[in-house]
Amino acid sequence: MVQVPLEERARRIRRTILRLAATSVGCHLGGSLSMVELLVVLLGRVMKFRPREPRWEERDSLILSKGHAAAGLYAALAEFGFVDTEELVQRYNADGSPFTGHVNAAVPGVEFPTGSLGHGVGLGVGLALGYRLRQRSNRVFVVCGDGEMGEGSNWEAMQVAAQHRLSQLTVLVDRNGGQNDGPTEAILSQASLVERLRAFGMSTVEVDGHDLEALGAALEEPCDGPRAIVANTQKGAGVPMLRGKGPHYATFNAEQLRRALASLGEVTP
């Protein structure tokens, strides 16, 4: 089997996300694009899983706490063989479809339905504790948004993770600097995020969230307790016309889709 470079996988995922933005209801575009490298490294380098056996007992678990960015997760799961890309595009947010606008556990590869922010870390802590009690080594990865770190439930969960030294748990913060209502720093500053995570007992590193090698190294480094990775990213990343200013939510028309895909090197009729 030919190995597809992670950079190419990231481009293909972004193309799928853009196509989802051109459906009748659009998608949460900026935050889906910002986390692509996080998902690519997790699924393409770090995690154990079987796409055709999504409930395989030895699998590692991925929880998207920022569940509004479902388009990004679905596109990544399609790239790695959990679902069919064309079915995803055709059925995204359609009546009766599992591909809902917030993450739906009916989609293979999704562990929990998410959308209301602040729940993913707690779910991850519970899952990691469960694996430990069953003497399993499965790892648990939770992807959060930086705006979401204003939710107190995250910090309660991290105290529990630190108390129990849950080395199987890793929390990744997509630090893209924006949320629904505007810049994160203008709404509730996360300027001391790294220091606060460390104070709550999380072994914390800060990396460029679009650097595949740096992300991989951070995720693979051994740790004897819970880990947090603050990934500095940009909304709309990877699409030149959107980078750094990508809209939180977007519905593309045909011309906007053509221009966006062209900026990724894809020529459409």
C-alpha cells in the first residue's frame, strides 16, 4: 500500500471541508480548517485504530470537544477510511443524515456526540479512568478550542486527571485566537493558558499547530501524567484566501468554492 504523505492528506481534508462549506447549510469553516494538522498527526501518525472496525477494543480514542467543528472531523475521518467522502459531501446536514452540524456519535470513528462546549475533557478523563481500571493501555486525545477554555468544567476535569496521574490522557488546545463572538482575547483572555494548564497539573508544551513534525514529537514524548498541548493555529489555515481571517461559519456559493479550491491548487470546471 502506498503511504500518502501527511501534507497531502491535510490538503485533501481541507478540500473536503471547503466542499462542505458549499452545501446548502454551510459549516463552521474557520475552526475546522485550523485544526487539520492536529487531526492529521493524530490519525496519521500517533493513534491506533481500525477504520473498518471502529469499535476495536484496542483503539485509541479521539474526542472533539469543540463539536461545532464537525466538518473538520468528518473530513478527516473520511480521509482515513472511516466514511466515504462523497457520501459525506452529499449527505452533510441533510434530513436523516448522521453527518449533523455538530459531532454525531452515529458516525464511525466518533466516540461521543459533542457541541455544548466544555464537556470533552471530562469525557476524556472518564474514558481514561475506565481504561486504567480495565488495565488497558488505550490512549485518549481531546481536542478543545481556546475560547472553550473559558468553561470551568474543563478545569475541574483536569484537576481529576492530575490527581490520578492519567498518563493516557492528552488535551490539545486549538489556539486559533477566535470564537463565535470575536477574538478570544477580547472576550475572555487566555494569555496565561500555558501557565494555568501547568498549575492544574498538566504537563504542558506549546507548539506551532501547523507544524506536523513538532506536533508529532509533542504527542509521542513519554509523560508520566496527563499532557496538554497548546497548538498555536490560525483560523482558515491552509487556504491562502482565508488564512488568519477565516470566518467562524460560512456558506460558500459556487464561485467562492472555485476560488478557494483554486488557492489549494485544484482546478474545477
